[in-house]
Amino acid sequence: MWFDPFLLYPLLLLVSFLYASVGHGGASGYLALMSLFAFSAATMRPSALVLNCIVSGIAFIQYSRTGHFRPKLFLPFAITSIPAAFVGGRIELDEGLYRKLLALVLLFSIYRLLSKLPETREELRTLNVPLAMLLGGSIGFLSGMIGIGGGIILSPLLLLLHWSNLRQTAAISALFIFVNSLSGLAGMGTQAIGWSSQMMAMIATATAGGLAGSYGGAMKFSDTALRRILAAVLLIAAVKLMAT
């Protein structure tokens, strides 16, 4: 381990804060950090999903309290993503392939986010339910297999398709991440989770960052700031992952 282990917690606090501020759980960031701090591949996926559940759950509560959640938009994605995430969670990938897939997911998300996105003032389009169900199942399967919640893929799609504005997207993505993370964990089995003292400290740190970030994202930050934060976080995670 060439990083000072005490650096893990302030970095984890920063990652959970930034991800929660845009309604995400932060699994991709946690995976990048754990790879840098020499966590075993067997513990990375379940550990990231546990932290993901906590932070995305906090983010969803904050965003839904401010009236940004749209249940009718969320349900078509969730109906197919939950069982697909369970199936994906049961698949164990070769470590080299796993890292390549995660890096591609991050780079795709960065590209789509930095492309021209619709302004939140534009009129929203009617949801295409069959397409939403297809996308939900595909994202859920990939999420369970990699160990993320899928929000980094769902968020830019919702915006690009004009189905929701930025804060509605954050609320929907937060709950989407939460249910997919739970389903992916169920697919792996509870024995995959290591409840060590280090894991409990990571949970406490991520909870603190999630509380602060979700409050700031739902109540304080501008739309432009949210978009820039998300792009920066995804880029950092992708660079760290490719550097290991």
C-alpha cells in the first residue's frame, strides 16, 4: 500500500460529499479509492455497494423533501433494473475485464455530461415507457456486475432525452442507485460483505459526507455548479482507475 492509509478517510469524505451533492451514491469513486489503497478485488464491489446504499439513500431523502422526486418517471426504470441488478451481482468478472468495463462506464458518462445538455428551463418531453424499461434493465445489469448503482449512466440519459430537469434527475438517480445497490448486494450474498472496523469507519465517513453534500446539492448549489461537480468527480474517478 503506497498511500498513507489515513488519507483514505478525508478522500472518502470528499467523494461522498461531491457525489451526494448531485444525487449519486459514489460507488465509482469508492472503487477508485479502494483500488489505490490496495483493497482486494473480492471486497471492493460489496463494500462500494454498501456505501452506495447509505449515501444515495441520504441524497434521495434530501431531494425528495424539496419536492424534486417524480415517481411516475422512476418506476419504469426500477421495474426492470432491480431484477437485472440482482442477476448482474451474481456474475464474477476477471479483474482485468472488470477494471476496463468500469473505466469505459466512467468515460462514457463524462463524455455525455460534458456534451451540450438541455437547459432546465426547456419544456420536458413525455416519457417513452418501453424505452425507459429497456434502459433500466440494461443499466441495472451492468450496475450489478460492476458494483455501481447506475446513476452515472442514468443521469445524463434523463437530461439528454429531456425527461427531467437537473434536480429531478438527482432525486430519481438517488433512489435508482439505492434500489440497484441493494439488489446487486442481494445477488452477491451477505457473506460477501466484510463488516470490519475499517468498514464501519468508512460507513461513518461516507454518511457524514453524504449528509453535507446532499443538503448542499438540494438546497444551495446552482444547476451549473452541480453539473461541473459531477463532471469533475467522474473524471477524477476515471483517471484514478486507469492509473492503477
